[in-house]
Amino acid sequence: MCLVSVLDDAFVQKDDIAKAVEEELEKAMSMYGYEIVQTLIVDIEPDVHVKRAMNEINAASRMRSAANDKAEAEKILQIKRAEGEAESKYLAGVGIARQRQAIVDGLRDSVLAFSENVPGTTAKDIMDMVLVTQYFDTMKEIGASSKSSSVFIPHGPGAVKDVASQIRDGLLQANTL
């Protein structure tokens, strides 16, 4: 049995100990004419080393409990952080999907309006024009950037046609998969 458990039991059972001491004293002292009326145990004082050991055990127990609480709190924080990040990524994906849908809708409306206003043009002609416009916008943005990085982009008249055909071929290949 553990020392702490024995001492804890002694503190809890002070009244029982007092009763047992009273009975033993009564037996021993009655032959000398003394009557023991009551015994009172005020405090149980263990040895200094025992007290120190009990204090260390209590401190270790509290530190274990605090470490467990801290670990549980950190776990909750990590879970909440991960849930927030997942929600943020989901919402970002929804936003990107809506943005792309708006771009597709705008392009479709532009192609239809241009086709109605300029007879004889095909959707391919209009998309080539949109791609060329996007290409020049990208070139302008790269040139206006204050960052000192280099980007090599083909820039001749044939390069624009190549970019348009590469994008179109990529879209066609994606549709056949």
C-alpha cells in the first residue's frame, strides 16, 4: 500500500484513531484509578521527509494534470485552425468558380454581341481577338511591374497566333479527355 494512501487514510480516520487510543488508555490507566473521559487528536504531524515527499507527489500530480490540460488546449487550437483553413480554402474555391463562371458568361455575351454587330465573323475570330487582347494586357502588366524579375515571352506577330492556337489546342484536348 502506498505511503500517501496510508497517511490520507490516517487523516480521514482521526476520529476512529482517537476512539482506539481512548480504549487502550482506558484499559492501561484504569488499574491506577484513572478514568479517560475523551481523547482528542488535533493534528497528525508526519515526519518532515514524509511531508516533503507528499508535497512532491502532489506537485507532480498537479503538473501532470496541467500538462494534460495544456496539451488538450493545443489540440483544440490546432483542430480549430485546421477547420478555419479548410473553410477558407473551400470559400476561395467557390469564389474562383464564380469568377470563372462570370468570365465565361461575359465572353459568351461578348461573342454573341460582336457576331450580331459585325456580320461574317466567327466565334473563333472573336476568341482570337480576345486572346490577343489578353496577351497584350499581360505584357503591359509585366512591363509595369516594379519587381526585378525577368520573363521571356515570344513577342512577334506570329507569337500571338501561336499563343492563341496553343490555348485553343489545350482547351480542345481537355474537352476530348
